[in-house]
Amino acid sequence: MDKYQRIDFRDQISRNKTKSFLLIFIVFIILIGLGYVISMAFSPEYFFLIMIIAIIFSVIYITVSFYNSDKIAIASVGAKPASRSEHKMYYDLVEGLTIASGLPMPKLYVMPSKQINAFASGRNPKNSVVCVTEGALEKLDRRELEGVLAHELGHIGNYDMKFMTLVAVMVGMVAIISEIFLRSLFFGAGGGKDRGKAQIIFLIIGISLAILAPIVVYLVQMSISRKHEYSADATAVKFTRYPNGLIGALKKIKQDYAYDNTKMHKKKPSKALAPIFFANPFKAMGSTHPPIDERIKKLERM
């Protein structure tokens, strides 16, 4: 088979969604396995108490974050509302893409940064925002900016925020359960010297899982984030029918990465927001996004 065989963007979107659901299933299995081992190391009643506390805290935290995700993201990067007169091309491109895609018009913002970047946020298409950096507006030509904006609208149209919130709930539950379990050991919970050999074995396994599980699910979360970036790239091609615009933007971003790009921000973004950006704003956290060269290769085959 020719390694340069062309990729249909519809197939790319479908495959990435399937892989993402598989990764979520892996997180779920880790959560169940962790819970089972803890329940065997302690009494079932104690485990149920842990689960109740973890669920309550996770649901409250994620619910508040989910319904205010757009406000939190915009405030954290110091973005300002875009002006229709000052940013006419920005408005015109988004309006054209929303007509072509059937999506509602999002609120538009501009972030003070010389780096080429953008992000979308919001709990659903009707309550969404798109934010681009000053650098993106200055350095990208019309077709390149259109590609970046189509990518962000792809995230909105694919309901990536809702999907990633589900992942965040599961990841948060694993982290909280692991933390409570490890801290409980300092207070001698679980029977102390009265434990049998089986309980001691499960306790050792539980400690190992409690330490490793948050690391594993974090890596799974980063993998899911990369799959969604590929899907958004494919969706951008679906909206524009012109992959070269997005390819040109990625090549310019790669040039930006030759410098210390964190110094290009007037206000540095939170590292927690790295997964929602068009390109990872931090060199040291590349795992949140696929390599730029790989994204370009896939786009060249569409």
C-alpha cells in the first residue's frame, strides 16, 4: 500500500472519535480496578464512603468549571472582545465559516500575545467563544487564518468541550480516590494489625495503583487531547475544502517555536489550558498536542 495514500477527512474524524471512546473506556477500567483493590484492602463500607466523597467533589468541581469554562479561559489569558471595525477580516471569516458549517456565531475575543495561537471554549455551540492571539491576526494571511478558525469551529461543532469534560470527571475521580486512599494510611485506617495476608497484599497493590493510576489517566487524557486535535484538523478541511491554509499556519507556528514562545505572551496562559489551544503554548508540554510535522503530513494527504 502506498504510504502516501490520500486520507478522506470523514474517515479521519470517524477513526479519531472511535479511538477517543476506547481511551475513555480504559480510564473507566482503571477507575473500577482502583476501587476494587481499595475495597479489598479496606472494608466495603469504607470504600463506598470514599466513592461518595469523590463523586460529590468531582461533580461539583467539574460542573462549576464546565458551565463557566468560557469565562474562566477568557479571563485567565486576559483576552478582550474583538472589535468588528478593527478586526473586520476576523469577523468576516468566522461569519462565513458559521454559514458554511451551520454553527451559531460564537463570541469573538483577541488575546494579547505575539505567538500564533487560538482556542475555543464553551459548553455547547450556542454558548461558545473563539479567541485568537494578536500574533495570529498579524502574521497569518487570510487563508491561513481561515484554516485556524475552521479548526476551532471544528472543536465547537464536534462538542469537544463536553467530551473532554466527561474525561475530566473520570480523571478527577481517580485522582481524588487515590489521594484519599494514600492519606488515609497515615491515620491507620483499614484495620491496622488485624489485617490478614490477603488484605496486606491488596493494600500493597492499592498503594501502587494509587500512585500510578493518576499518572496513567493523565497520559490517557493527553492522548485523547491529541486525537481531538487531529479530528479538528480534519473538520477544518471539511469546512474550508482547502487544507493548504491550515498547513501554512502550522508551518508559521513551527517557526515561532524556534524561539522561547512563552516570552511572546504579554500574559502567560495557565498550563491547565494547554489542551484547548490550537498549538501547545508551552514547549515542555508537547504531549497535549500531536507533533506539528505529523499534523502537516496528515493534512497534505487530505
